[in-house]
Amino acid sequence: MASLKNELKLMKIIVALLSVVIIGLFLYIMYPSIKVAVYGQPAGSRLTGISTPITNMELSAINNASNSYFEIAGEKLLNLSLPNEQGGNGTYAGPLFQASVTRQVQANALLINGKPSVIYIGAISCIYCAENRWAMALALSRFGSFNRLYTGYSSLGDGDLPTLYWNKENYTSNGTVQFGNYYQSNYINFISSEYDSQISSGFQFPKSQNPITFFTSNAPNATYSTALEFMNRTNMFEGTPFTFWGTSLDRGANGVVFGNATTTNSTATTNLLPISHMTHSQIFDQLSSFNSTFSYEEYAVADIYIAEVCPSINNAASACSLPAIRSMEKMMGLA
């Protein structure tokens, strides 16, 4: 009897191993250019845990961040006291950190179901979309909450930056759009559209004179059709991310946070940015502990987006009452 049990146990192990081999062969045949998502890959070739939901603890670091973090970071940005950074007149223009509290192109708020909208058009391959989603998520958390976010990266040929995805993305796609997210808010709509492509390549986006029409033509419902047609009618697309915050049209990232070279691995031998050497866990840890230049900068950029949204909701959210946010609204001519 014991021998029979051992043989059955051995057979189960063999079947399991064969299943792994078959799945691996299938992926290799179907997607020969895609590297299998495994742990322990070095920066520049990672797909570690790609497009999997972040943990509840990590989600809490976004949804439940203290308003005091936003206030402290905002004051540091305005007072030009961010460690290891130099700026003037509310503007930083360093190689690894860029932010500017300046007025963007203005348009009337897009009201859908009685709420103003935040609209995002980006690409999973895009390095600037990747670094910007961290600050975007923090900003959006001041008006609502995420039920789910996913681990992601910019493409291996465009920085390999650890990032968040709004939805479960198809990183083996030859060019499709993923619409939607898991965000809810009593104040605003968050309408997100992401161009999916082969993550092992470089930056990819629809190749046409007006690529936004690719998004409008594939809109899944009336809400997305209205929002994307609104963005298309601006005729101001210059690159990704292309976003609209309340009444402010941002043609590109309103802030860039590529990490702090003094606290992360050197870029000298890899030609990668400091944030490329960080894991998702390290980023969440820094956002939660709020004791590093990197964390100050992420919250500071989030503040700019918050200040752009607050006037469109009559400053109803609690973050809109923060002195740093009110100061930014005034600097941008929104108050």
C-alpha cells in the first residue's frame, strides 16, 4: 500500500512538471520575444510579477497616505527646500527631477454624470507614463480610492521603470487599447486609456498623423467616447502621457521623478535611471515611510495635479484645504 501511494505521489509530481514544461513551450512558441515573468531579474530585463494585483498593504500606501505628507512635500517644493535639488520660482529642472507649478492650457471642465473628469491617455511602453503613474495615483487618492492596481514596467527598451498599471494590461499585444480602471470617487471621474504593446520592445504608440483617433475609434462606451473625443478636439496632443485634470490640459508629465542618484544604485555602468534599479516594494516602502527625497518628490508632483483638480470641485475634498495646495492654485491662476 505504501509503495502504491509513493508511486501515485511520484506520478502527480511528473504530471505537474510536464504541465510546466508544456506551458513554457507554448509561451515560447507563441511569444518568442517575450521573457517569462519570473523573480530575480536585473534592471533592464525585468518582467517580475508584471500585471499582477498589488497587495492590500501596498494599496493602502496609496489610498491611505496621510494628508500631512502632501502638505510637507508641497511646502518643500514651494520653498525650494527639496534635498539635493535646485530650483527657482516653483520650478525644478534637474536631470532626474523636473516639476513646475505653472498654469497649463485651460478648458471647461468635462462633466459626466454631474462630476468633472480626469482623463488619461498613455502607453504601457512609455517611460514618462511609467514614472508619472506613481504621482498620479497619489493625487487621485485624495478624491477617491483604488480597489485594485497592478504592478507594471515601462518597456525593456524604454527604461524598464517599475510602475503601476490602472488595469490588467496585455504586455504581449501587437497594439490594442485597454480602457478602464478600478477607481471610485464621489468627486470626479477617472477615465483611463492605455496603449498596450510588446513590453520587450521600445516605446510604441499608434502610427498615424493623429494617434488619438485610434483611441476614439475603439472607445468601449459613451463615457469613453465623450472623453476621448474631447481630448481629440483640443488638437494639442504632443506625446504621452496626455492628461486632463479638472480644467487643466497637461501635454506630457507635469512632473518627472527618476529617482535620487545619491541613494540608489549608480547609473554609470548600466545607463539606467536610478528608479530603474528600484523594486516595487522599495518604492512602496519609501512612499509609506516618507523620509527620502524620492518620496518628497513623488508627493510634491501629486500636489500639482491635486491643485489642478480642486477648483473644478469647488475645493470640496479635504486635501484642497491644505495650505500648500491653495498656494499652488494661486500660483497657477486657478484660485
